[in-house]
Amino acid sequence: MRRLAIAALLALVLGACDWRGPAPTQQSLQASSGPFAVQTLAVPSSAGFGGGTIYYPANQTGPFGVISISPGFLGDQTSIAQWGPRLASHGFVTVTINTTNPLNSPTQRSTEQRQALSYVVAQGANPASPISDLVDGDRRGVAGHSMGGGASLISAQADPTIRAVVPLAPWNSSSSFPNLTSPTLIFACQNDNIAPVANHASPMYNSIPAATDKMYISVAGGDHFCANAPTGAGSNVGVYAVAFFKRWLDSDTRYDPWMCGASRPTTGSTINEVRSTCPF
């Protein structure tokens, strides 16, 4: 019995090694920022993916998981800029990227999104970088809006070591991702006339294998830009995106209630549809 108790305690301690920050509450997840102050680092276009901005927890001991966020068609990093400080303030090194060409296809965006991940990981291994020792290259996630959301799905299907995917109103010429095994949270916008839900977000979600941990949240009355910022859907977009990344990049089970437990997403005035493969 004593050996079993010691083994259980060890498993708990090891499981919490990647946890960052205090225990979450609904109030802390709805707040405009998390528990960590945030600093930024500009990325030059010479980095190979159009450049961008790295947001990271200030004056903290790492390493932290890393997230690469891609904009949509004709967009640049300003269109997704609010995600950088929000995610960094909850304990992630986050890069919002520009693409080398605003007309880039989702496939090209995926390539550059993954280049950005590699760039940030390399910066974390560079003693001269401000983010030296802050990046855990084994805990990588992706997100993106519109074509950037389609790119995120392509990235995860191409690289199953990516541990979490959050497409925001995703658009892609193909809506089929039958080989995607990374945990995925898709945000759809009910009244999206650019990436209509019936042609994009919904079939994308349905195409992901049932064995994959996945969730689908549709923003009631939302247009194509309903999830560009964490304030979308009465701040529910930020609540569930942060909780999802915390659960899957940090393996932080304190966020389980927001996945399949008492605080899970439900339909109402801001959310019109929820699907998931709960329990995770």
C-alpha cells in the first residue's frame, strides 16, 4: 500500500511539472489577462515566414509551451494580435506571424506557421536571446483565423507531434482531415458568409476521427471575425481557447472542468452549438 501511495504521489508531481500559474477560476479565465506580465520580441521578416511578434511571460522561469498563430487571407498579425498577450499571460510563448504574401494559400500558411514554431524554439535555445530557456519545443500548439485556421489543421495533420490545434472560423478548399490525431478545438461563427459553417468548420470537425479529442463551439450570430480576439462570444472564446491549450500543452488537469466538467461550454445567448468527444 505504501509503495502504491508513493507511486501515486510521484505521478501527481510529475504530471504537474508543466503546470504554470495558479488554479483557474471562471473569473480568471474571463479576465483581460492572465497571472503573468508579458514582454514582446519583434521578429524580422528575414526569419523566413514574414516576421511577426513573440509574446512571452516576463520575469518567469521556463520552459513554457509555444503557440504559433497565423492570420487569414489578406490579413497580417494585427488581425490576431490580441491572442498574443492573452496566451502569454497564461504561460505560453506565443508568436503571431505575418505571411510572406497576404495571398498565401492555407498550405503555404501551414509551412510558414511551422517555420515560426521552429524559429521560436531555436530562439529559446540561443543563450543570447531574451527568451533563452523559456521555450519547450516538445509542447507546441497552433492556431489561426480563416485560411490560418485551415493552415492550423494542415499543420497538425502533417505533424502529429503538435499537441493542440485551435482553428478560428477556419477556411480551406478541402474540409477533410481524417488523419488528424492532435486534440482540436474548432470555433465556428454561426452567420459566417466567408467560410460558411456548413462548408468549412462543421465538415472539418466531422472529418476528424472520433478517437481524437476534439471540440466544436459555434458563436451565436457571429460573422467571420467572431473569434479573431479572445473577447468573442462574451469572452467565451478566450475562456475555452486558453483552457484548451492549458489542458493539452501543459497537461494541466485543473482545466478539466472547462473541457468536459461543470464549466464546459453550453448553448445560450453567446454559443449556439457545442459538440465534443467528451470525456477526454
